[in-house]
Amino acid sequence: MSSASPLQSGPWDVHRLPPAEGRTFLVTGGNAGIGYFVAEQLAATGAVVVLGSRDAAKADAAMTSIRSRVPGAQVRHLHLNLADLSSLKTAVDALDLDHLDAVVHNAGVALDDPPRRETEDGHELMFGTNHLGHFALTQWLAPLLSAAPAGRIVTVGSFAARSERVDLDDLQSSQNYRPKRTYGRSKLAQMCFGFELDRRLRAVGSTALSVVAHPGGALDSLTPSRVPIHVTTPGERLRALPVGLLVQGKDAGAWPVVRAVLDPEVRGGQLWGPRLFGMRGLPRREQVPSHMADPAVAAHLWTASAKLTGMDPHHNFS
């Protein structure tokens, strides 16, 4: 454990976040779900928060909601389509920044039913968007993150990844497609990437950190309303109260992610999640499961991801 940082006194308080004026954060999928609440909470620190989203109307609604709750919030929209790899460099150029303090890799697709679908690049939709899109985006963002005093890449994983294993022979689920399993594996791929990225950052002496966080069990029915983005009726909330002992709303699900972005005590290669059984509660550091930290699997996944995205597998992040 590191020594106490002079920038933080007392225990971490999810309701009293440290100020972050002058810093800029990009949240992919910041217009809805966990990403929205990450953006809302980060905006309250005084930072500039960029919402990466394919849908301008949804992003506008999210920014209006954030501004209504955070007086003086500095939020902007970046058109970002992780399912279209050829568009990512243009998106990063459109940021028009000289540095980026953190990116939160949050956006994701979760399908419940067949048939198998593909991205514009011909990749399985969940693996292609959730993992490959963020993999490629990170390389385009690398110069901006390296230009920041202490850039952070925070990858949002999922509890669903704990029971899955990476199938290096069928990364795109072309041989055996089961939507829930494919989703879990796409999130596992993201988490393996986050840990491998930090190993590579450390190897070249980079000042940037790669951290992984997950929201635990986060349900819409336990999430406070943010009209028109999300509405929870009193009946839905009442029916969800029993499971509220085990899981939480998406506002609380954002807490580990926000801490991974802001807390000066956070170190690269760490995993952050909810305190109670990894499912609900205040954010804390967790032990990294061995199957997520396997460097051999991660190295194979990295090489395959670089080939699939056309990126440089030996990219230097320093």
C-alpha cells in the first residue's frame, strides 16, 4: 500500500469528491446507464466532461440533465462510434485537446437473444464494440493521455466476466454463439486488456495508469430517475426493494469508476468494485482474479486484437 497522499484527507466520500478543475475526462457511453452517472458525478468536481456517444440527441438530453443538477457543469459531446474503427481517429482529432486527463471505457453493447450480429468492420458486435473499439481508441488517445501530468485509462468491467474465460480460438463467437456468454467474454477481454495495458505502461516508464473498475450489480429499477434519460416509477422501485439488499442502482454502480478516475491513492493495475460481495456498497479495491491477470492469455489477446483492428501491437505508450 502507498503512503497517504497529501491531496486526500480522511476516508473516501462518494458524496464529497475532490475538486478537479482544469482537468478533462472523456466518458464513452456517457449519455446513459452507468456512464451517465459517472459523467454527472465527475462534472460535480469542476472538470470538463466529454460524453462520447453515437447519438447526438441522447447526448444533448444527458448534458441538459447534468446541467440541471450540477450548476456550472462543463460538459460537451463527442460523436463516437466504437463499432466503426475507421471513425475513431477522426473522433479523437475532433476532441481538439492538447492533453486528456482520463478516459473511462464505459460504452458497451449487451444482447440478450440471437441472432449473432456484426459491426461495420465485420466483428461480432459485443466483442467488436466493447473490446476492440476501446482497444483501438486507446492507441489513438495515447498521445493526449501521455501529455497529461498523470493520465488514467479506466476500463469498466463486469461481474459477468468472473465466470467466463477467454477462448483464444473463438474470440468472436463464430463457432458457438451464446449472447450472455459472449457478453461476459467481451467484458473479460476488456478487463484483461486493462491489466495488460498497465503492464505495458509500466514497462516503458509511462506516467499514465490503467485501472479496472466494475459496478457490481446495478439495476435500472433501483436507479434514481433522470428525466427523460431514465424514469423509475414508484411501483418499479417498490418491487425492487428486496433485491436492493444484494444489488444497487446505477448511480451507486458509478462510484468505483469515479474513484478509479479521481482518487490519488489509486495505482495502475488495480481492480475497484463495490464493498459488499463485489455487488453493492461503497467502492473498495479488490483482488484481481487470476484468470484476468494471466499475462500469457493477455499477450495473445493483445496480439489478436491488434491484428483485428489494424493497430500496432508494439505501440509505445510512453
